[in-house]
Amino acid sequence: MVIVAILAATLAHVAAGTGPGRAPTPATANSAWLWRAVNVSLPAGRTNHAFTINAPAHHAYDVTLAAPVGSAIVLTMNIATGTGWTITTRHDPGCSTSATGTACVSHFAAGGNPGGTWKAVVRKTSAPAVNVRLTIIFRPRAATP
């Protein structure tokens, strides 16, 4: 439930164009909260789905992966040649399970974000068909003096 509350609060700030303790400011490429969301329907059996996400460079970002209880989902994101990360619903320390589903939350610093077109693969190794939701929230860059 805590993860759901954090995600709801973050999404509220995205919609308002603000962050915790911040007043609304005009949105620019460097100051606006940007988010990408993808819903993936995976049929029964072992399967995967590949897609791309356009990412702004040098922004810190948060990734949320939501899946049904008991589903075995692996999200692999290639953010540059030879660089990327993986989240697994059954083994990732950022994942928690409730009666309604599994939610994984990971936070990434701005320094490791090259931006551009990221390549994602969502792989399912559990049997039932599932719907998975991936949300990436890119936080605004810190102001420079």
C-alpha cells in the first residue's frame, strides 16, 4: 500500500507540474515532470513484448512495474549500447506483493541516463495471460546557479 501511495502522490505532482514542496512553474524541457506509460497485454504461456520509449537525457527517473499477483514478469531496458537494467517481479528487492497485485518501484539517478530511444522487453514466464503496466517518470533537472 505504501508503494501505491507514493506512486499516487508522484503522479499528482506530475499532473500539477510540481514536486514535493515546490510551487507550480512554467514547464520547460529541463523543468517539467515527464512521464511515459505503457500497458502490455501478454497472452497465456511464456511470451514477451518489445517496444521503445523516448527518454529525455540527464533526467533522474522512477520506474514502476505493476502486474497481477503470482505473475512472473521480467522487464529489461536497454538505455544505450551495452547499458541497461532489469526488474523482475519475483526477485527484485524493489517489488512488493499485496492481495491486488505486485508493484515494483526503482529509482535511477540522472547521471546514468543518456536519453534517446530506449529498447524495452517485457517477458512473462508464468502461465496465465496478464496485463502489465510500466510507468517511467522523468524528474526535472536541478537548477544550475
